[in-house]
Amino acid sequence: MALEYWMNCLGEQCTAGEVIRCVQVSPLCVQQRTEDRPDMPSVVLMLNGEKLLPKPKVLGGYILKQIVRREIIGWAQFMNFISLC
């Protein structure tokens, strides 16, 4: 599973919850319209769990191409795991 992969790579540098939180916040930072992206103070608050996460709007084209290139099964499993948390 993708989370296990990242946890093996990161070792004890962070928790599974921190990895998941980064994955949840990152789409907000690459939204197509710059006005929709959070500023850095907001990102820090979101990463610390001190601010609610809005739903991302439209992701930038480059990011969408990268997502499509990923292994679909692994990505779907990872996203399913995140939605359960």
C-alpha cells in the first residue's frame, strides 16, 4: 500500500497522520487558479490541524498529468485509505 511505502521511506521522522495530512493539504497548494491556493500561514495552520481543510477546486494541469501517470490501483487504494481517516 502507498502509505506503507512512505512510512518505510520516512521511518520515524513523522507519523502516518502527518503523511496523510500532507497528502490532504497538497492539492490545495496546486489549484489551477492562484487565487484559490492558500497562503503559507494558512498551509501551516492546516498542516498543524488548526484550520479546516476546504475542498480543492481545479488542480493545475501539470499535476493532473502526473496523477494520471501514476499506477491507478496504488493511487486508488491510497486515496481510499485517506478517505477512511
